[in-house]
Amino acid sequence: MEPDTKTVNKWLITITVMLPTIMEIVDTSVANVALPHMQGSLNAGTDEITWVLTSYLVSNAVVLPMTGWFSRLFGRKRFLISCITLFTIASFLCGAAPNLASLIFFRIVQGAAGGALIPSSQAILMETFPPRERGMANAIFGIGAMFGPIIGPALGGWITDNLNWRWIFYINIPIGILAVIMAVYFIFDPPYLRRSKLSIDWWGLGLLTVGLGALQIVLDKGQQDDWFNSSFITGASIVSAGALLLLVYVELRHEHPIVNLRLFKDISFSAGNLIMFMIGFCLYSSIMLIPLFLQTLMGYDATLAGMVLAPGGVATLLTMPFVGAVISRYDGRKVVLAGLLIGATAMFLMQRFTLEASYWDFVWPRVVLGVGLAMLFVPLNTVTLMPIPREEMGNATGMLNLMRNIGGSVGIAVAATLIARYHQFYQNVLVEQVTPYNPAAQQRLSMLTEGMKLRGMDGVSAGKAALGALYGVIQKQAGMLAYNRIFWIVGIAFLSVIPFLLLLRRPRHTGESAEMP
């Protein structure tokens, strides 16, 4: 380590790396609520405006696993400062974009710059704290990671309503400037990450970009385009599969691969990535399902739906520091097990949602899920990254974050597809019960008809209106049953990865020497 690094307080380094982390995570969700305003301002269609989100996610996913390689090529400090600077400039250009095409282009640039911020920041944080304190380091990082999704939608909504959608990008400028200044003075490259001459892995760079980019597009647009009934989705899937398979072959043969797949030879690291993939699957799908349920079936507005999610985020924030302290002394694998069980319990509680449920009936399962998530991310990060040498930490954190993001994309895609399929299935089941031979259905139809007549309708119009109202009830009930079935599936997904905990390496807490390469 450089002499300079010994004089820098670890908490100053922590604040320095958390600024770009929060800025990047907020930007993944802050634009969601502003899409209708962007659509009107830029004269774009509904399908077109969603590329504002898709373009960011695609470029973000592509850069995530490249972070370690770029850090070795340019030097981590130089690369981190360059990414923060580029992210800040791209944010300004997004806010100033005159049309949709330029906004999408600048979002691609912003996503590419942002993709390196999280793994770089996490790697620096892991190296700044000694091994016995890495649990607390991951807890601090987790607090920042959870802070973004909590304030992102609310901040985006407030700015859009009170200022203009362009200001959701402009607010990054002062934060980015401050982050660059702090990085210049407080971040230093360790000796093993000096800028070095590496042979550029052009094939790996190209295949990774094409493979992950096509995969992200398939996951984001699949349900919208009816999956493999669309030639575009089919073609993108073939391109993605071919590029990723060829990437594995190329990277395992290259001396300085852009993605070091040899890290997966460590069974513990591989198991940790698989578990992180499933946690991303469960987290992102549930975060999508809850507000959709509330807004489409319960009549909640966006603000009230956000108020249901917020307590769960607060529960995660409050629990993470305690989890960080616990795993510094005890086996983190047992904490992950408890987190998976609590997460599954929360989903099974959500499986019981009804259309008569109150606000608090929705809040408490979300709080339980928040506690479970706090017991998953922190110890899993710590245990998975424990056997990784310091010089490979950038690669490892990039892959771990990529697995979470891809798992989240798969979770959202699967949940969106299952909602449509199960809704149709349960609608058909319920409609079959509305026959002249079902006394309960006929009684309900008669009551609705009489109610319509009391409003002044004639007999024929009242009968048609009653059938329409009954169909609306069936639609809501079918929707409720569909969501409940998917919550149950997500709960099973939490439980399905428990056996892989046996493959995780047992953490050591006896000292630094055992864990420092």
C-alpha cells in the first residue's frame, strides 16, 4: 500500500465511494416515475419511451463485469474518477436532451459510466477495511445500496411535479463534482493495481457487449413483444446465447481476459453468485409485484403504493448495521439461512393478500421482507468475496453485482409473464362458474341488476350493466389469485437455494493474516 493511503481515514474513503454509489443507484429508479412526463415533452410513444430505461440497464450490465479489467488497465483511481466525471457530464446532457434519440444515447453513456461505479466502490471499501471488519464494510455499502431505491421514486416524483423531469438528471451534477474532488484527495491505488500494459482482449470486449446487451433487451422487451412469437426477440436470444457461449471459450484461453471466469473455479464463489442471482430474482420481482397489485387491484395511487414499500426499506436500513456486527463474529452462512427463511415467510404472507386487506396488511409482510433482505446481502457479499485475492476484487465485485442485476431482470421478466398467463387462467376458471345453474352467481347477478334498476336503468340496460360489473369483479378476483400464486413461487425460489449454502466457505474471524493474500 502507498504511504499516502495509510494517512487517509477509512471513514473518509467510505464517504467518498458511497457518493457515486448512491448517485448511480438512485438513477436506476428515479426516471421510472417521470416517463409519462418525458413522453409528453419529447412526443414519444409508450413503447419508445421505455427505451430510456432499457438503454441504461443494457449499458450498465455490459460494463459491470469489465470493471476489474479496466481498473488494471487504467489504474483504479484514474478509472473511478473518469467514470464519475463521465456520469456527471452524461447526466447534464440527459437533462438537456432535445429529443428522444439523443436522450437514449446519453442514457447509454450514463449507464456505461455508472456500471463501473458500484463494483469499483465496493472493491475499494472491501480493501479499506481489514478482513475482520469486512462485514461492517458490506453493511455500510448495503445501506447505501438500499438508500437509492427508497428515495429514488419519491425524489423523482417530487422533482417532476414541482420542477421539471430534466432536473432528475441535473441533481447529479453537484454530487458528481463533490465525488470527483473527494476521490482525487482520498483514493489511492494499491501497488498491485498500478496502471499496467495489458494486451487488449478485443474479442472478449465485443462478445461481452453483444451477449449481455442482447440478453438485457430480451429480458426487458420479451413480455411486451410476446417472447418467441416475435422474430426480434428470437433473433436477439440466439445472438445472446451464441455470443455468451463463445465468450466463455475465448476468456478461458486469453492471458488477460476482460472477464476473469477462472474465479468460478472456486466453488464457494460460484455458489455465492448463484445465490445472489436468486436473491436478485426474488427481490426485484417482489418489488415490482407489490405496487402493481396495489395500483391495479386496490386503487392505490403511486404515492400511497410507495408508502407501502418505504417501511420495508427502512427496516432493511435499520437491520443492516446489526447484521454487519453479527457476521464479524459469527458464521455468516447461518445469517444467510435465516434471511432466506424470513424472505420466504414474507412471500407466503403476501400470498394471503385479499381485495379487502387494509394498508397495514400490506405493510407488515413488506417489513418482514426488508429484515430478511438485510440478512442476505451483507453476509452473502462478505462470505462470497472472502476467498478472493485483493488484485481480483474488482473482477469479483463486478461479477457479483452483475449476477444480482441479471437475476433481477429475469425475475421481473418472469413475473410480468406469469401475471398475464395466470390472470387469463384464473379468469377462465372463474367465468366457468357463472352459469344459470350456479345459485351463488345468479343471486349476485340478480342483486347487481336490481341495483342498476334503482339507478334508473331499464331492465335490458340493467341486465347488461350487471353482467359488466360481474365481469369486473371476476377480473379483480382473477388478478388477486394470479398475484398470490406468483408470491408463492417467489417464496419457493427463496427456499430453493438453501442447499447451496453448504458450498459456501466457512468464514474465519481469528485475524487478518489468514485472509490477506
